[in-house]
Amino acid sequence: MRLTLPRPRSLAGQLFAMQAVLLAVVVAGYALFSYVSDRGQAEEAAGRQATAVARSVADSPSVRSAIRSPDPTAELQPYALRIMRDTDVDFVTIMNPQGIRWTHPDPNQIGKRFLGNTAPALRGVTFTETYTGTLGPSVRAVTPVEDDDKRIVGLVSAGIRVEAISARVQDQVTALLGVAAGVLALGAIGTYVINARLRRHTHGMNATELSRMHAYHEAALHAVREGLLLLDGQYRVALINDGGRELLGVSGNVVGRPVAELELPPPLLGALLASEPRVDEVHLTAERVVVVNTSPVSGGERRGTIVTLRDVTELQSLMGELDSERGFTQALRSQAHEAANRLHTVVSLIELGRAEEAVDFATAELELAQALTDQVVAAVSEPVLAALLLGKTAQANERGVELVVSDDSRLDDGLLPPALSARDLVTVLGNLIDNAVDAAQGRAPARVTVTAYADATDLVLRVADTGPGVDPEHAGLVFQRGFSTKPAGPGGRGLGLALVHQTVHRHDGTLTVREAAGGGAEFEVRLPLRADAGTPTSAVAQGGEA
């Protein structure tokens, strides 16, 4: 036989039971306190009432007169019974100074000795006490009866039985318990209604299940590599996971802070503050390329924004390498096409019997190509940059732009520190050359001049063109993601110079733009050559255009 353990009560059920028990304990405690307190007050009130009755009887002239008569009982007994009936006390006993009763509710007790303490009264003091007499426990007052000469000629005792006092208190407590029961019922109904609503919000889950779900939620939130950022209606950070901190480059406790205080790039900040959704927008942080998606949360009013972030730094790097390979392929295709034309020219000259002219033509072409290669390699012996310059020269030539390496260039192989990777140099120089060729194309003359050298502390890369130049008003904007003075193309604009700026910033370098000596724009990059300059965590490849 399998035992089935009862399912733990839901959180709402536990709260309901706890509140009901708490309310019941409070009501019971208050009822007990009221009973004890009311009983004490009732006994005090009974003592005062008995004292007042006893004093009024003792001060009555008719009582004094009856005491001096031959048969005091005959006159005092009817009087005492009438006083008992009118004042709602249980007994009024009038006795002589020796304690022999003249009156009593039970006629059989007349003539017998009073049961109780009379010594204080014989000294002229009125007092009260609780004593068990012939009628049971009672609260009684005893007072002396004095004649005109202040001699004590008798004693008067009036009392109320404890049973009668308890009956009065019980009536009060019964009424209190009735009110308490009503309050308990009303509280239980209110608690049930509130807990029913709570059960709907918690989907009937108990505290253990809620705790387990919270643990799963926290683990999943911080385990995913994608960044998650929740903003409230005032654009304050309500939640951010570990991936979001890493991708945005923020640290410390940022929950509750406005997102505008996180020192994010302006384009990225604009996307986070936008009221409309953003879908798959590419933005740059200080070290990464991220894809941003935003979705406003609304329920009749703006309640916040859900932001997801994906790291596409490596993807952008691969796309940049692919663009470079495409460029090299186009350059090789262009060179192959030109080589085929020249070869046909040489073959045609030989067929025409002009062998010497064919040899001279071929030799001149070989010398021109070799001279270009020798010029580039002599100026820049770093192999990756040399290959980049040769490929970009062919591309520029195909587009009608002359790309030259200045005589000031001198960059020996092995000079660059390991922290300054060849990929980052390709990102910087490749994007600057691409933008310069775009600017110079169609101008007269169409020329791009590249200068690369190293001084005592920095690697200097300078690219000048003969294009229209950069408006001084835009000098601070050309390095922002999305800014471009050219029409948007299929791949978008405004990413190339932003990637250059990101790479230079990561290596603690500087990037400036000014007017070139012969017109156009001149971009200059300075990257520190010290081994600890910049510690790139991920490379960003070239690609796109400014």
C-alpha cells in the first residue's frame, strides 16, 4: 500500500490560517484581559455600592431610634429588607456592638453572631472586605452607628455576593465575545477574499514552489549569454543580468539608476530611450558590437521597456574579413583582367613580327608592378599592412583613384607589440582608406595618400584624400555610429569610422580629422607602442562606411 503524502498548503492557504489563528489569539487574549479587568472593577464598584448603602443606613435617624427601642428587630428588619430591595444589595445586617444580628435576609440568622471582621468598625472606621458568610462569599462594607455623643451603639453591614458580581461580569464578557466573534468572522471573510486574490496571482503555488521558481529564474537570467535589460516607466534600470553588464560595460549596482547615467554612446542611449520598438539595430559600445532590440511594455500606460542585447563582435569581425577577401578577390580579378589584356598585346605584337616592341612592353609592365611592390614593401615591411596596401592600391586604381604611400612612411616588421594585433590595424587602416577612396572618386585629381610610421612612443597612421573634406561642424560627429554625409547603400552607412574610433579607443589611442594640405580630409591615428597599451578583449574587423 503506497502512502500519499498531503500536498503542502499553498502560500495563500498558509497566510489565511496564520491570520485566522493570530486573530483568534488576539480576541481570546483581549477577552481574558477584559474578564479579569472587569471583575476587578466590578468588585471595586460593589464595594463602593455596599459602603454607600451601609453609611446611609448608619446615618438614618430612624435606625438610631430603633436601636434604643426595647425590640430593635421589629423595626429594623422590615427597614433592612426594604433597603435591600431598593438598593440592589444582597444583604443589610444591623447588629449591636457585640456583633449580635438584629436583621438578616434569613430570619433564622437573627440573634446569632455576625460572621466577619468588626474590629475596625468598633474603632469608628468604615471598611470593606471579601468574606464568606452565611450567604456565601461576598463583598461587604461594615460601618459604625454613632449616637449624638459619638458613642458606637451599633454596626451596619451591607454586601453583594460574589456570584452576583460574577454574573454581571459574565454578561459583559458574553457581549464582548459576541462582538469578538463578529470581528473574527469579518476578518476571516476579508482574509479569505484577499488570499483568494493572492492565490490567483501566485497561481496556487506554495512558498516552496515560489522559492524554487525564483531560484530557477535567477539562475536562468544570469546564465544566458545574451544581455537583458529592463527599464521602468521613468527609464530607470529595473533589472540587468550578467550578460547585459558585460555587453554594456557597466559595473556596480546600477538598479534604480536612470539609464542616461550609464555613460553609454549617444546612439545606443537614443535607442534605449526611444518610445518606438527597435529591431536588430547594430550599435557600438566601448569594446563591442551589439545588436539591440527594444520592446515597450504597456498596459494602458507606458510601464517600461524590455531590451535584449546580442554580441555580434565576432560576427562583425568575420564579415569584415569576408569584405577584405572580397576586396582582394576583386583586386586579383582586376589585375588578372589587366594582365590578360597586356598578354594579348604582347602576343599580338609577336604575331605582327615586332618582337623587340613586345619585349619592351612586357618589361615595362613588369618593372612598373615590381616598382609598386618594392615601394610599398620598402615603406611598410609589416606583412599584413603591406598586403592590405597592395590590395587597396589595385582596388583604388580600378575605381580611378591613385593610392600612394608617402615617402615619410617607414614601418619595420616586428616593431608592433603583441597587444596591437594585425587585425585591429587592418580595421583602422582599411576603413580609413575605403572612406578616402569614396571621397576622392570622381574628383580631379583623385588621389589618396597613406603615411605609416612609428616614432618614439606611437604608431602613426595618416590617410589624406583630395575629396570635398569634412565640415568643421561635423568633425565631432563623423566617428559616431550611423553618421554619414553619403546616401545610404545596401549595407548601411556610418559604421566604418565608428569601428575605427572603437578600436583606437580600446588601445588608448587618439583619432583626429583635419583639412589636408591639398584640400580634402586628413585622418590621423596615434596608437601607443608600449606593451601594456590597451588590452583588447575582442577584435573588431573593418567593414561598412562612414
